[in-house]
Amino acid sequence: MDNILIAINKEICRKEGLCVRVCPKVFTQDEAGSVPAVSRPEFCNDCGHCLLICPAGAIRHERLTPAGVHPVDKGLLPSFEQVRELIRTRRSIRNFLDRPVERELIGKVIEGARYAPSAKNTQSTQFIVVDDRDVLGKIASTVAGWLGRSAKKLKNPIIRAVYLMRGLTTKEEFARWVDQFELTARNMERGIDMILYNAPALILFHADKRTRFAEANANLAFQNATFTACTLGLGSFYTGYVVSACAHDKAIPRFLDVPEGHRIYAGLTLGYPKIGFSRWIERNPAKIRWI
């Protein structure tokens, strides 16, 4: 055995060097036909590629067990056409039946989310599930209140000038921001929820903000979750207002008991669609530069 963290059983190693090919930063091989060596175990991200690729099962990893290695059921893998149809037909749904989403299904959505890629395999994304109607209502009203206050601030000529001077938006887009914020806040006062649209469940994706690429990791997990929800017959949409409000107003993270030092990077509503779509619409052609 070569190393405490990662060990190679020299007796059964086939010396094919597949571990070196999938992870040259950790493994080395002096020459073809020799037993690979674990040269830089400190660079290991615990991704398990070496365990998955070793045909003899000669690699042992202190933090990864053989019980965690599973064969791929190729019969379950979808075709390109099936994946493409799922991608093309997924829509943001904002009309939900007055019906709770079973926690078993929410668990399946999170199961899909947790297998998303993450930088350095940090698996940094954590989840808060809200399916209490009162708490959902409090989130929606708090966000709407923040939007109303933000609209008043944005009407300040100095703040408007700063946004435009920095090139953060255009005059037309800035005006739309203010109008939409005011409309959403007014509607909430009238009992019309344009924040969560009365969705029966909400998943918030959060992580320690000190983790590199925490935001990217969370949104990759979110994307996995949206497609998983779609396969389960659930509708969903990205709660951009909630994410923005959490970044600027600490009231929501506080009452949701988000861990200290964590940020909410994405939010996903879940519910059974009241209005579904049986057709999909074309998108703009991809802008591609081949180099």
C-alpha cells in the first residue's frame, strides 16, 4: 500500500494506468506496465474517478468506500432526442393547483440537485425546504415589502444617475425595474402574490459564501432540480426576487435561520401545474464563434 489517504493494492493492480489518465495530478506512472504511484494525494477532490475507473478494484480511498460505487444502468439512460425534448419543453410555471407537494417528491428533486457538478467537488450547496403556507406567505410579503422600498430608492435622481453612469442598465430597463417593483408590491397589498405565486413549496439553495464558486455550484444544482421536477410532473420557476431580497435585506435569512456566513444563491418553487403546456416555442439561434 502506497499512501494513507489513497492506497493501491500492488498485488491485484493490472498496471493499466487508467487512474493516471483520469487524474494525473494525483497519480503518476514511471513507465508503461508499472504500478502507478500516489504522488500528490493532497490534490485529491474526493471525486471518486479513480475508484470508478480501476478495473481490478485495486484502489482504496480513506474517505470513499466501495459501497458507494454503483454500476451504470445503461438501459435507463435517455437518448439525445429524449433529453432535448425535456430541455425544450420545460417551462417556468406560475399557476399551481391548491395541492401540497409530497415531501417524497421534494426529496427526489433534491436528489437530482445534489448530483450536479461543483467546483473542486466541494458539494457546497445546502437546501432549505419551505412547505408551510404561513412561512411561504411571510416570505412573499417580506420580499414584496423590500421591492416597494427599493422602488422608492430607485426613484432618487442621484441613484438613477449612478446606475446609468456605471452602465448597469439602460433608461428604459431602469424604468421597467421601478414599474415592476411597484406593481409587485401593490399587488401583494391586494392579496395577489407575484413573488411565489402561491406555490405550495419552495427550495432555497444556500452555501458558505467563503466557498469558491459557491454561487455557480448552487445554480448548477438548481438547474438539475428544475429538470428533475419536470420529470415528476411538477412545475417550478426561479425565484429571482427572493434571491435578490435575501442578498440586500437580512430579514428573510434571519427568520429562516440560514447559517451564519451563508448566502441564498437560488430559489425554486414547486407545485402541481394548474396550466400546462403541450407545445414548445423556438428560441433565438445560438451565437457561435468557431476558433
